[in-house]
Amino acid sequence: MKALLFAMLVGLGLSFTGFSPAREAAEMDSVLAALKSGNATMLSRYFDNRIDITLPERSDNYSRSQAEMILKNFFNNTGGVTNFELRHKGENSGANYLIGMLLTNNGRYRTTLFMKQKGEKQLLQEVRFQQE
């Protein structure tokens, strides 16, 4: 009985802290949908204030608005995104990551994304594209 009461109190406490595995999964699903469609604007909703972006030709740390423009150009220069195939997702030291293959009309890119919980939202900290 005490164990049940303890579990209920922990569950109630987590609900008030803003932690929600369902919300976290929904955010990851939205990021995946943005990648599948090559929609940099939709993806930018999940950028932190500053984000590291690594492309085949350059790598730097950008503001949210700069990063959105960089990714729009990248998606356009690849001839358009045709799909994103998720290969692996996981969690390491409180950060979530996604690894997959971005398919474009001009090639394939191994893609890695790192997200971290900030407040009530998962935010992208880093995005890497490596041409295959």
C-alpha cells in the first residue's frame, strides 16, 4: 500500500514539473516530419537560441534565424528533400539524439541531431549532415 501511494505521489509530482514523455515524443515526431519534408521553418521551431550546424562544406554556431536560412539553402541546394529514414534514436546524459539518412534529389546525407530539455521543451542543440 505504501509503495502504491509513493508511486502515485511521484507520478503527480512529475506531472507538475512539466516532464512529459508524451510531449517529448511529440516534439521528436515533429522534428522527424520537418526533416522528411525538408521544411527548415518547421524545424526551426525546435532550435535553441544558438545551434551548431555541420554541413559538408562548412560548420559553425548560428542564431535561430541564421540557422533557419542556412538549412533552407542547404535543402534547396540538394535539389529538395525526398525523405528522411530514421535509423536510431536514444538518450545519453539527459540529451536525446536521432540518427538517420536524409535522402535528397542530389544525394544522401547521414544526419545526426542532438536535443536537450530546456524548460518544458526539447530544443535542438546540434544538427550534422555528412554526405555519403
